[in-house]
Amino acid sequence: MHWSEIKSAVAGPRKGVPLTNSGNKLYSFGGWCMGPNMTAIYSNELLTLNLEMPHPSNNLLNSNMSNLSPLNSSRFDALPQWFTTRTSGTPPTARWGHSLTAVGNQLYLFGGCVDKGPTNEFYSYDIRKSRTSNELYF
Amino acid sequence: MWSVVHARGPSPNPRYNHAAAVYDQYLIIFGGVAIFDDKNSAYYNDVWIFDTSK
């Protein structure tokens, strides 16, 4: 047994950030980030990491969704990258130390520290209604 | 799309650094930290269950 770093998955350093999975994707929201001059910044980004990768035998440029195979550890350092998702509806404000949990096609976000301190705000996010115009994090 | 969940009845107090997990259709929250003022905070050990099917 050993760890493998997914070197292609780069997002800004952060703490107090939850991670949950639904289908072949990991989802993360917010967190405590270090801004300019070592000031703390709370994030309000929804990040997605797609763990479903094209099969090595496929031409990567021409691969389509039906040719995707499950995670292949030998390709860990090649493809998965974080995407920010343009969200709609009533998104949570920036926060850290909250929970984010997937139940089927819904993400549930509870609590966390916002500008005013701890909160018990409770949000849901419908994955199926997320826009497809994801953007690479960097 | 994000939505605010309006749960009926009592709900967990404001908190951060809690843990959450899923069991079947149930969302379960445990522990965390609350801040009451500059000098007072509390660590929680309560468990809350939310039924996402209702």
C-alpha cells in the first residue's frame, strides 16, 4: 500500500475545507486561504476534480464520454485537474470549517465560519443542474 | 444550482470544524466548535441526523 500524489491537481493552499464524492467526481467548497500579505481569505469556490479518465488506448484528443474508463492509478500524474464551477441559485458565502456531503446527486453544505463567526446555514446543491461551463482552476 | 435548505424543527447550533457523513439517505453531523464571545467557545459532541428523502 502506498500514497500517490495527483500532481496535476493544483489548487491554492487552503485549510478547513471539506471534500466529498459523487459519481466519479470529487467536490470541494471554500476553505481558509492565505491571501496577499499573509491575510486570511475565505473562499467561496466550488471545485470539482474529475477522477474519470480516458482509457490509455484512446486518442485523448478524440475521446468522448462513452470511451471513459474508471480511475487508472498508473495515470495519476497525467490528467485530473481541479475545475471551478459556475454556480447558479443561492450560493453559500465564503467560509471555512464547514461540512460538504454528497447524498446521491445532491451536495449538502452545513455550517462553517463566515465573516460573523460560526453559522448554522444549510444549503443543498443539485449536481445535475450545475452548468457545464466548468473552467480550469488555473 | 444552490438552494437554501429550510429544515423544520430544531437544528444544530452554529458551528465549524464539525464532521459530516452519509448513511443511506441520512446526512449525519457530529461535533464541531462554537464561539460565544471573544473569550468563550465550546466543543460539541452532539450528533444530528437529517433525512434527505423528506
